[in-house]
Amino acid sequence: MKNFILICLALMFSGVVFSQQDNKQLGRVNKIQGKEVYVMCEPVRDYDVVGKVNSAVSQLLGVSPTISNMVNTIVDKAVNKERKGKVQPFDGIITSDGDNAILIKFKEGNLEQKGIGRITKIQGKEVYIMCEPLRDYEIVDKVNSAFAQLLGVSPTIENMVRIMVDKAVNRELKGKIGHFDAVITSDGDNAILIKFK
């Protein structure tokens, strides 16, 4: 009986470890206006592209060019086009730069993967933008890119995140912060640095 209990515990533990490994580079994305928003990540569910939308960053004049502002602007534009019948109904949006996006409709099935995206790595660090890792983690530190103070850099999501990750990696290499595995941000200026458990 004792061996049976030990075997059951071992199987349960291996299932937890296996489940955590399966969740590498996966995050649960945010929904805005009922649409799943994939920022610099790819849905794990199968989908069809049903449209495109462009939202010039120049429309944000007078507004701080944050990731959330860019994404909200592009979602607003896409949803307005959908309401007017100018684009097909869609379930989600994929964007990397915050200016251009594709509109997607998910294929049937795989509902357990709803809202799950495979994220991008920069300098070997996983980057979770407007999404939350599926794996357990602890916060190591915080970083601020002060992006608004940089001149001559195009205000795209990719540039904001790359500057932030570069700054964090440089601080890590200089020993100013501990080792971290990933970055979580929603605005492009501030982020938390995390280590997976």
C-alpha cells in the first residue's frame, strides 16, 4: 500500500513538472473590447486571417506612445471597421509594431488553448507584452526604459521592448540585478523582470 501511494505521488508530481514544461514560452493574452490581443506573440490555436488594419502612430500626437495606447488605438479602429462591415467579423488581433495588425478568426476546436499565445524572445529572454506567463514565477526586479526621452527612435512596440530588454540585460551583465528569465510589460516604459520557479 505504501508503494502504491508513493507511485501515485510520483505520477502526480511528474504531471505537474510536465505541465510546467509544456507552458514554456506561453502566455495568456489580454482581451480588449472582446477581442484577444496578441502583441509580439502568436496564437497557439489555428486561425484564418480575415483582414488587416493600420493605425498610424502619428495619430497619437499629444499622447504618450505607450504600448497600451498603440494597441487600444488599433483595436478601436478594427472594431469600428467591423461594426461598419468594412472587415469580416474577427476574434483576435496580432501586431508586432502597434501600427499594423492582422485580424484573425479562430478555427473550430482547441478551446482549452483559447487566449494562449507563444511569445517572442529577445536576447534569450522571454517577452510577455500585455499577457501573463502560464508558468509560476517570482519577481526579480523592475526596469524603466524612459523611452519617451529617446530621440530619433521610431516609436514602435518592437523598438520600445528591445530598448527595455537591452537595458535589463546590460544591468544583469554588470551584476546590478540578479538573473532573470523574462520581462513582463504592458506600457513599454516599465516592466517587471521575472525568474521562473
